[in-house]
Amino acid sequence: MIPSEFDYVKAGSVQEAIGLLQQHGDDAKVLAGGHSLIPLLKLRLASPAVLVDISGIGDLRGIKSGGDKVTIGALTTHNDLEQSAELKGSFPILSEAATLIGDPMVRNRGTFGGSLAHADPAGDWPAVALALGAQMHITGSGGERTVAADDFFIDILTSDVQPGELLTSIDLPMPSGKVGMSYQKFSHPASGYAVVGVAAMVTLDGSGNCSSARVAVTGAGAKAVRLTSVEEALVGKSLTEENVAAAAGTAGEGIDYLGDIYASEEYRAHLVKVFAKRAVLAAAGNVK
Amino acid sequence: MATHPISLTINGKGQQSSVESRRLLVHYLRDELGLTGTHIGCETSQCGACTIMLNGSAVKSCTLFAVQADGAEIMTIEGLAKDGEMHPIQEGFWEEHGLQCGFCTPGMIMSTYDLLQKNPNPDEHEIRHALHGNLCRCTGYQHIVKSIQYAANKMQGATVAD
């Protein structure tokens, strides 16, 4: 389990990291927590010539609340999100989802930004980012650009972060009104990855009906996607078990399902409906 | 071959080395420093046998390059006992039969160390949650949980029943 040879450079700042990534182009990979990348290197599924270690860039780690949003630095670890008292009030889904990622040692190293940029089809954060309407800040040689979570996940292991660019922080718009959210996951019993995971955020109007919903699934296909048919079916309805089950029954149309030895395409398609229902009901159950 | 100088503190002692970029931390600890208490089980960050403390947090040393630990403070299982006296966690595993073959034990103990520094009085659910990344194929975990409860009690100064 020894990776092929590579060189290692530790960047002291975002600008230095961008410079190194520009210089090495496709030959370089960004190393943060390393808990997605290092396993790939050990299996020689990836063999970059250079690793640019960004873990020492202090500005990229931390959680900042400001007005209508919370900004999470890309290097913020899963454990930081699991433990954050600051986030428990507005975004309880972050702690709920973080607790389900890997194990404590993985959560001590793995990062929020790394997981999003890596875009693993079974990663947990992509579904949560879609449900929360996250905005990704990406820096390159030409400055910074912002990409909505809806446009960020491109394909299997492919996000919108281009060679020579760095995902630096993620904004989560502060929920307003009566909002509930939940992430429900069917974990692979050995790896802990999501066989299927669904994140849901629902907002209720004055009469207690659903005024808006964002529901997203990971693990089903090549990338995390919104379940728009479920969202549309929920709006205007009271979130009773019957109504939620009917909406969840529409989940998964249009997904090109991945099947493997653990879960067939048909099984995943079934799980998407089951977990869409559970996530929406759990979200409805914790509205505040 | 790309090599890099590293300087770090391991079990309280300063250490300078030159390591190849791709050298895994667990191989550095075991093969270069002879600290073979840290075990290699799965090498795929699943089993937790290679768990060490890095800058105050438990991590899997098979999923870290030695060069990433430049400047770090590391504690391995060898750093726990002081002056020939077992650490209360080690004593707990001894007293409560927390091991059979012992292969997973160093990792179990280092994960426990991380748990008890963050949560000195965990309940059984919290203990099991904290051990999620450590696999034991002998004990069925019951005695490991008891060992950790013993250690938590002892570290809080409580009298431990015989």
C-alpha cells in the first residue's frame, strides 16, 4: 500500500497554493485532510506528480456567522462541524450529518471543503450542501468566483473546481421562518459511506403547510442531485405522513442509478424513496 | 526521489529525520523509529489499529504521510506509561480483560485517550460511538467498554471496586 512517487509542497497562503497549482496544472493535486486522496494514492488510482498541502493555511479553517449567512472555511474538519455549538442552533443538520461520516479519527482529519471538491458520489456533504443552498467560493489566478451548490457537482468525482483553482470557503444562507432540516443515511456497514443519503430542509408557512422544500440525494447516481419532484409535491401541503409518502414516492426519476455488489440499481432506487420520506418527516419533526 | 527534512516531537522527545514524500507516518514510526506498538491492520483507514495522537487528536497514522507531521506533537502507545506505571487506560484494559490477542489494543487505547480528554465521563453509547473506527475481532467489545469505564472512573479519582 505504497503510493507511487510524488513531490510534496506545503503552501503558506492561498496565493502561494494557487501559484503552485497553476505551475503544475494537471500534475498537481490538493492535499488537505487527505482522507479521500491518500486512500486513492495508496491504491494507485491517482498518481499526481505533486501534492500541494494546504492544511497549514490558517485562514481556511473556521466557522464565521455574519448576518444572513454562515461561512465555513474549506479546511474546517468534520469534527469541527460535529462539535460546533455555534451551528447547533441554525444548522443542526451539520452536526447530524457529521456524526455519520466515517469514524472519529476520520472526522478529525477529513475536511468539509475537501469532501465537497472531491465530489465522491457517496459523500455525505454534497447532499447537505444542495439541501441548504450552499454557495461555493473558488479562487484561481483570476480572482474569486462563486458557484451555487446546484451547479457545483458535475459528475463522478468531478466538481466545478478546475485545475489551478482552490475551493476556499462555503456560505450557507441563514434559514428564515419556521425551518426544519435533517439528513438520513443508509450507511454501508463496513466503509460507512452512504449507500443512499437524503438531506431535506423544509419551511412552513403561517398555517403550518410547507411553503418551500429542498431535498437532495447522494449515493444514488454519479453525483448528488436535488429531488425536485419531491420538493414540488411537498409545497402547499401539510407534512403529514401520507402527504410526505406520496411526495417521496416520486423520488428518483431521471437518476442514472449506480449499482454495485453491495446495492443494485433497483435497490438504490427503492432506498431513495424510503430515505426521502424519512428525511422530510424528520425535518418536519424538528421545525423551529 | 523527493525527500524532505522533518522535525517533530514524539512522546515528548524531539526528532529530526529526512523522509521520502510518500512515506506513510505509520511506516516512519515503526520502521525508522522502532515504535512498533502502533500496529498496521488494514492499511485502508478502516480498522484503527494504527491510531495515534497528533496535536491532541486521535488520527489513523496509515492515512497520513510522515511529511505532513512536520512540526507536530505526536503521542504513540509507547508514550502512555510513566516511570514504569501503566496509564489508567492501560490498567483498565488489564483489569477488565479488554483484550484477547491484543492486536487492536494500542489503537483502542489511543482512541480512548482522545475520548476521555474530551469527555471524561462518557456513557456507554458515547464510548461505543467513540470506538466506531476501531475494530476488534476477539472480544465482542463488552470488556473494552468496561475497561474504558474503569479508566474513566480512575482518572476522575473515583475508587474502583475490586
